[in-house]
Amino acid sequence: MLQARTGGRFTCFITKAAMVGILLTATTIRPGWAELSPPPVQPALDQAIEQYIRSHPEVIVQALQSLELKRQEEERIRVTQAIATHQKELLEDPASPVSGNVDGGVTVIEFFDYRCGYCKRVAGAVTQLQKDEPGVRVVYKNFPILGDASIFAARAALAAQEQGKHQAFHEAMLATEHELTKEEVFVIAERVGLDAKKLEADMHSPEWQRAIDRNSDLARGLGISGTPGFVVGNELQYGALDLTSLKSLVARARMTH
């Protein structure tokens, strides 16, 4: 597939890279009998290598491109296998909030932290995606990696499900320009119509911390170490994706569904 994608140049890369490798290897091999034989003509080999590289400097770039293509393909295979292995955890965790079309044919799974600036930046695109794509289901994976305040906010958001106010609370916490302290979390909760005292009591349920721990384990299994991260179909993408990029992910997922 790599060869087809590069119009046959991949084979060319390998051939030229191999030639350089052979020349380089020849300068380092020292057979056991070398000490009893006439010394190799090292300067001649060095000159041959130098001359070849001077005459064909493109082989260095081509070899690096070949290695990068190989690395990308290996990563694609790893991600595809990891997503297939963790389908149940990705799609069916009852503690993970869901929005959009709960019966949608394409699921967008977001790993995020409420205090992550990039998560705040992408929040509007995720909301708009659900309006523009009625067949999309969004699953939120709280992945608080930025300290205790992030964990507190995550527990509050999960507990807000008990009052049926998760989505409004979720969007408001990502939209706030204030530092997300404990006090600010409860201010936002009351603003969106949550009973702050009940929310605080519900947050003490060990169920929410177990959900966060499961998300952390899942992220490690997928190789996700930062936020935001999106799993759509058999693809994993990182960063503050714009609306167009999110829609492209959804379109590709539909084609392979």
C-alpha cells in the first residue's frame, strides 16, 4: 500500500538506502581473520561512500522519508488494533455521558480535561458538529490530567448526570474564562440549574472515581497521553480539531461502518 501511494518510489527509496547501508556496513565489519590479512583499503571505502553521497544526496532524504512512512503505517496498525480491542470500553461504559443522537450511526469519543485550554477551544466545534450531523453520537471520556482541580471538575460533571443536567454543565465549564476552582464549579452548577448541595453529595459516590480510573486505563491502552483526543471509527486524532476536521473524521467513519 505504501508503494502504491508513493507511485513506486518506495521501492526506489529502499534500493538506494540499502546501497548506502551496504557501503556503511563495509566500513565497520572486521572479520576474525582480518588481523592476519593485509589491512583493508579504508581510505578508498571512505572516499567511495563520500563520493556516492555527494553524487546522490537525495538518498539521505529518501531513506528518512521511507522510515517515516514505515513508522506511520506501524502506528496506524497499532491504533486500529487498540481501538478494536477496546470497543466495549469506548462505546458502552454506562458512566460515560452521551449527547447528540444516542442511537447515531457514528460515535465520536472525546478524551478531555475541563482545565485544558485546547479542550476549551474545540468545545464549540464539538457542539456544532452535533447540530450539523444529526446522525452523530458523542461520548465524553473525562480524562483529568491537570491535577486535583481537574479531577474535582470531572467528578462534578459525572455526578450532574443524577440531575439530568450534564450537558449544560459540561458546556458551561468548558466555556468559563475563570479558573476552575471548587467554588467556581458550584457557581457554574447553580447557574445551569443544578442543586449545588445535591451535586456535592452525589460527587462522593465512588462510582465516579472508578469511571475516571477506567478512562485513564483506557487512554493508556490506546496510547493517549494528552487532551483532547478523539476516537472516531478506527481513527485516533489529537488536538483542537476544527469543525471541518471533525466532519471529515465522521465521513470516513461512515464509509467504513
